[in-house]
Amino acid sequence: MENRLLLKHYNEPGYHTLDGYVKFGGYTALKKALKMKPEDIITEVKNSGLRGRGGAGFSTGMKWSFLPNNNEPRYLLCNADEGEPGTFKDRYMMELAPHQVIEGMICSAFAIKSKKSYIYIRGEYYKPYKIVEKAIQEAYKAGFLGKNILGSGFDHDLDVYRGAGAYIVGEETALISSLEGKKGQPKLKPPFPAVQGYLRKPTIVNNVETLAAVTWILNNGAAAYRKFGTEKSTGTKVYSVSGNINKPGVYEVDLAYPFKDFLENECGGMKEGFKFKALIPGGSSCPVLTAEEALKSTLDYENMASLGTMLGSGGVIIIDDKQCMVDLLNVLMHFYHHESCGQCTPCREGTGWLEKLTSSIGKGKSQLDDVATLDKVARHMMGTTICALSDAAALPVVSFLSKFKDEFEYHIREKRCKVKGNCHAQAHH
Amino acid sequence: MPKLTIDGKPVEVAAGTSVIKAAQTLNIPIAHYCWHEGLSVAGACRMCMVEIEKNPKLQIACNTPVAEGMVVHTNNDKVKDAVKWALDFHLINHPLDCPICDQAGECKLQDYYMNYGLYSPEMNQRKVKKSKAMSLGDRVVLDQERCILCSRCVRFTTEVSKTHELGIFNRGDRCELSTFEGRPLNNNYSLNTVDICPVGALTSKDFRFKQRVWFLKDFETLCNGCSTGCNVTVSYNQNGVFRVRPRVNQEVNGFWMCDEGRDIYKHTNKEFRLDQVIERNDQVGGAAVKGKPVALAIQEIGKSLSATVKKGGLESIALVVTAQYTVEEYEALFELFKNTVKSPHVYYWKNNEEDFDSFDGLLNRGDKNPNTKGLSDTMTKFGFKGTWEDFEKQATSKSFQYVVVAGPEDQSAYPDLEKKLEILNKAGEVIWLSSCKNEKFKNFKWQIPMKSFLEKEGTFVNFKGIKQNIKAGMSIIPTSLSLQEFSKGVFESMGGMA
Ligand SMILES: Cc1cc2nc3c(=O)[nH]c(=O)nc-3n(C[C@H](O)[C@H](O)[C@H](O)COP(=O)(O)O)c2cc1C
Ligand code: SF4
Ligand code: SF4
Ligand code: SF4
Ligand code: FES
């Protein structure tokens, strides 16, 4: 069942404006937070068990506590780059409830003692950008941003920065490079951003949804948040669902919600004439699950890990029986090939190789041992690079091949598609 | 100081040292393309992966600091497989131009393929095409297809020369090294990028297609281009010298040298050299007589000098020296002048006064002589104080019978040479000691061929006072002399007069 903690008032008209937001209890978390000790906010967030919603699922409170305990300037960056294929929840949240994110940011900034934050929003998100920009102006006017916020003595400024259309700047250190005005490519770690980030100062990068959840947690308390989900996956998660289902869209459910229920209830089941074949649970970088695996799974960090995949960004991609896995993988490989920043040799060269291999398999221009090569190339791109894009490209390959190898071999042997007879991958040619 | 073991060998290094450096102290090789000791860490090539126990993933040795008790493996099956694949990723789109590539023979792709590769390639797809033979500036050519995007050259222009000409443009396997628009690679350190390029992507216009590297021999010496005294390696064969590259010396030049220094060998090659004695013979109307055996010429010079000395008159013989010779040579020559010729008229010929003290902030100095300090120290030791100004005051009208000149080896560093030659001519009969020929010397009484800095050994003292040695790496003009040999010959033919 849907459990709208964050999305509760999203359908109220005008909720995206300051008045609408305040009408439904907006900015009470900020008022509360400004009366707390910053350390206590961090403890509260730690106790809530909130895990980053950008993909990696790292404990938010823990991340904040890595900041050095000194008076250096530090920055908070909201990651609104949302580039992961299949993911469109941050957009929805920014369009319908920008103040929820902004409030979460001001509270978080207060907690980590940051006087300046940025929302880094992907260039393609023009409408959300306009809405967020307007909301920030409103917040300034209302005294929620700027000097001496609500008489607390706390100063904070917030700006929006628009990306230029690269997936890789969603990776937090690439985002920092881009914000610094450099080519948007990841930085070598260590040092980690919490120690040396934006302008070489301590920096925290958090996802839109993570920061929105901070607002809820401060309003309702860590204990209330922990009531939902499991011990290690607390609270709710917002999913964006696509595929041939009856009700694609954005849904918020408890963590550990059974996928079967999610598919049948929230997603309204498969469209007529389509059978559920496979699931990519958290954006294109997550290993695929077969229908059988998926229907037994629950949507939380631990269960997904036990199945060898990830909850990722919450970009749920539902694959039906009319989809050719070779074609699908080729589309993904085209994406990663196009988006690799090119710094690390295995990723720069490997992503191109993967695309070429999947494309020639799709076109029936391959030999059988190309399947083994594809697998080997992908495996040697894993865990060997500066950022996780290389793994993100490789993981789907390995999982597609281990679970749908027959479709690949069929393409090679029969020179046509097992699913469609004639599929897109072939048609490219 | 943390203690760790690498491939079973214990080592103790300073905290903060990287694993790759620690391995170097044990002579354990770790493959690498992007890492260079003189540059920041890029961590891009992923060739230097090693296994560190208790770490699930392989780590890059160039960006991993050592830690107490660390156990590192550089050569087990897991590492070998990873390095092989990292290498293969470098090669899948590589054009394999080896037969026409200048780098062949000293290419890290070739070397590592022999060490870590030796597989048959599995890449059966179309390769990425990029531009070839692009001129990046006056001295450097780029082949984008051969470039492995290690970013060493980019980091060099950002961090060392700070001239910012190079960048990597585009993304993924469309990445291309290039210059920024309107910013050709023309800084005075540009050829260092060619040296540090691990492959044949950057080549030197001067060296391109001149020689296969396996036909070259190397020897180590110093650059004589300015008073910094960069340590260099000279590559040569029977056809002459082909290139000069820097050698690491943290006290003097770090890892680098300037482009000007790359040309220091140019004047030493045969075609520019004074390769025989030339004498102006007044009996045949001042025509040049060439080819008198050097020993004979020296004997005659010695005789004329001793006759002049006997005639008396302290004004009769002067010595003018440039700062282009070794300390040992000055000592021999000054010894001769102090004790045998007994002339106090020893003058230091300083060149390009205007920018003599200039410095470009990195290595290159306005003093274009390798041994100014060595010369002034030796003059002081012998009690000689004469400057060119003093000489000029004395030299107005044949005030000397003879003027012995240890002239510049590299004449290009003496922009006002012609003017100075006129003054010398006015001062007396010139006995000109020089490595290179020049029509303008034709009025001198004697021209004696001298060794270049590549053909003799001895000490140069750099601007900081650091004593360094040059080596006799090769013989180019076999009949040429050092100042010691000249001095000894003259001394003997003067009858060892004391
Ligand atoms: C290739 C790549 C792309 C990423 N894209 C995004 C993104 O679009 N949005 C996002 O929030 N996190 C993205 N991340 C994750 C961020 O690096 C970072 O972990 C996250 O923003 C941290 O926020 P969180 O702790 O709130 O999840 C990406 C990571 C990688 C490796
Ligand atoms: S893994 Fe790929 S995207 Fe990430 S830094 Fe390396 S080359 Fe760039
Ligand atoms: S760079 Fe190396 S491998 Fe490439 S063509 Fe030149 S010599 Fe051959
Ligand atoms: S040109 Fe050479 S040094 Fe520069 S990035 Fe390419 S391979 Fe590296
Ligand atoms: S040498 Fe370590 S990554 Fe290139």
C-alpha cells in the first residue's frame, strides 16, 4: 500500500508555492531545527536510519559526521542531476514540493554548519528549475534564507546551478568539478568530499529525496520514521516506475514492500497482452532480476543485495515479454558509452567495446564466443576505476548474460531476434 | 615510519609514501602510464593495480599511501590478470603504427605487452579513428590515435610550465588530446611533454624520423646551455648527436630541461666545427693556410709566445676567456699564463650583459654559459681580475703583441660576437681557440680547433655553486684539443720557461 510520508500533500493545488506549502505545515521543521543544537540534528538523522536515496544507500547521518570538526567553511550540495535511466522521482518532487527540499536543505545546512548550499539541477530539467528558482526567491522573502534566519543568528544562502546535460555529473565528485567550473568529471578519491570537496572545502552531497526526508524526520522524529521499513532499511522510498504497466508513475511505499504487491497494486499490473519478464529495480545501473526472482523480492536494501542487485535510485524498470534483452542491453550500452567521461582507461575503452559487441550481436554479425568476450570485458571493468560508472555499465551486462544468455545466443545463431523476430537492435543495421 | 611488505619483502618508508614509490625502493616494478613522479596523481590508466591483503578490491598503487603492516602483492594471478586487461583496454583502439612510429623500441605499450601481455587480441570490432600528425606548435607533433590519454602532458603544462596549452576534449572513447584554440604548444619547455609521453603520441619535430632508437647510444652529461647545468642524456651514433633529454637531479633540474637546451648539441656536429688549424699567412698576402698538423701549430705558437716574452714588456701578451670551458681547463691555462707567460693580462669576456641575470622562474637563466662561477672562482684563485671593459680600455691600438682567446664554444650565446671580434682584432694578433668555424675569424693569426663539451671531461660549477661533471662521451673532431692539451703543448714548446 502506498504510504505517503513525503508525498502526502503533493496533490494539493498550490503546494509548490510558499503559501500552499505553509498551509500544510511547511517550514515547521526549520523552526524546530533552529532551536536545536546542530549535533542533535545529526544524531536525530542518524537515529532515523535514513539512507541516501541517490543510489548508494549510505547512512546520511553517518556521512554528515565525517565532516571535520573545525570552523572551515563547508558546503551542502543537493544532487538534482537525476540522470539514471528510469529515474524521474526527483523531478516530481521538485516540481510539486520544491519547498520541502529547500526546507530540508536549510535544516541540513544548519546541522552541518554550512553557510552556503547549491542545488545542482540537470540542464534538461527546465520546468523544475524554474519552479525551484521561484521557491527559493519566496523563501528568501519569507526570511527562511539569507541573513539571521528567523532571528536565529544562522545565515544561509542557496543557489541553483544548472548542469549541461551529462549523466556523469550526477556522480558527486563530478558534480563538484562541474560546479567549480571545470570539465564535469569525477575526482580521484581519497580525499573524499566530506574532507575536501567543493573549492577544496568539506562538502556534503545529498540527493533531493534524502533532503526532503530530512524535513519529515525533523517534523516527526526519528522514532516515527523507523516505524516503517526494516531495521536496516527504515522509512519509505519514492519510486519512479516505467514499463508496459497500467499505471506508470511515482509512488511512495514503505521499504521492504513486496515487489509483487507493488506491481499488482500501485503499478496496476501489466498492460493487457504483456507478461512480466524481468525487473531492473533501481535505475539502469542495477543488475536485472528475472520475473521469478522479482516476484519473491521485497523492495529494500538488504533483500536487493541478497539477490545480487541494488535498490539504487528507485528507478523501477519493468520489462515485459515483448522486449528483446539484446536490444535493451544495446540501448543501455549506447548510453554508458556516450556518458563515460573517459578518464579511466577501462571505462573509456570498455564502454565502447561493450556497445560495439552488443550491437554486432543484435545485428547477427557475431560469433558465439563474442558472448564470452562480452562477459569478460564487463567483468574486467568492475571495481577498477575512479567512479562507479564503469561498474554501472558492466553490471547490467553480466546480469543480462547470466539470466538471458539464450536470447543473445539466439541472435548470433539464428541472426534474428528470439522475442520479436525482428528487433530494434537488428534494425539499427 | 610504516613498515610493510611487498611481494614478501619488508620495507620501511616515510608515512604518506605511495605504494608505487615504496615498491620502487625495492626495485619491484609496477606497471604505470599516468603516474609520474614530477606530476600530481591522476589515477587514470589503472595499470598500477596491486592486491593489498584485507582489501576486497585491487587498489591503484599510485594513489594508495603505505600503512603499517600492509601486505602488498604485485605479481599474483589476480593482479596479473587485472594488469593484462588494463593493458588490453589501452590497446583495443590503438593503431599499432609501430613500424612507422618513432617511439617503437622505447614504447611503454610495447614494453608492457612483452611483460604483461603476450595474448592474442579479442577485440574484433572497428577501431575508433582520430587525427594523425597534428602540429601542436613549433616543436611537437601529436598523433591522437596513439595517445592513451594518460594526461601526463596536460598535467605538465598545468603544473610545471603553467602555460595551459593542452587539454583533453570530448568524452569517453571520443576523448582527444589537443591544444586550446589559439594557444599552440610553444612554451620553452614543450619538449618535456614528448619525453614523458609513454607512447608515440607526442613526437619531437627535430627528432622525428631521423633515427631508430635502437641505433642510438646514450651517455650522461650536462647541458652547457646556461648556468643552471641541467643533467642530460645525449643520444648519438656514428652520424652525430640526435637528441638531448633531461636526467633526474632533484638538486639541479628536477625532471626537466628547457627547449633551448635541446639544441645544445647542434653546434657540436661535424658540419659546424673548426676541424683543422687555420693560419693567416702574411707571406702569401694574408691568405688562409689550412691543415697544418695541430702539434706543429702549437709548437709555432709556443715559439712566438716565448720570443715575445723574451723581448720583454709586460703588455705583450693577453688572455681573454669565456665561461664555456671546464674548471680544469682554466687551471691549466691560467697556470701557463701566471708562471710561464707571466702575463697579468687575463680578462673575462662576459656575454649578453643586458639579460645576463634574467631567469624564467623554472630553469632557464640569462647567463648562457655553463661555468661562469667556475671561471670566476678560478680567476680569483690565480689572482686575476680583468674584465672585458678593462681589456677594451687597453686594447685600443695594437697594445698587445698577441691575444690568446678561449672563445665561445656556442657562438649563438654571444649575440654581439662580431663587435667583440673587431675589438680583439685591433688589440693584437689573435690566437683563437674555438670549437666552431666562422668566416668572421679569417683575420686571426691562428685558429686552433677545440673540443666541444661532448668530447671532454671536467667540472662545471653552476649558478648555485654546485660542482658537476661533464663526460667525454664521444669523439667528433679527433684532432681537436682541450685547453689542458693546448696549454701543455705551448708550455713544452716554450721550453718549460719558468
Ligand atoms: C555515474 C553516477 C551517476 C550518479 N548520478 C546521480 C544522480 O543523478 N543523482 C543522485 O542523487 N546521485 C547520483 N549518484 C550518486 C552520487 O554520487 C552520490 O552518491 C549521491 O548524490 C549521494 O547522495 P545520497 O547520500 O543522498 O544518496 C551517481 C553516482 C554515479 C556513480
Ligand atoms: S569510471 Fe568512467 S565515468 Fe567514472 S571517472 Fe572513470 S572514465 Fe570517468
Ligand atoms: S605508440 Fe608504441 S605501440 Fe603505438 S605505434 Fe608507437 S611504438 Fe607502436
Ligand atoms: S599525448 Fe602522450 S602524454 Fe599526452 S595524454 Fe596522450 S599518451 Fe599521455
Ligand atoms: S599509474 Fe596508477 S592509475 Fe595510472
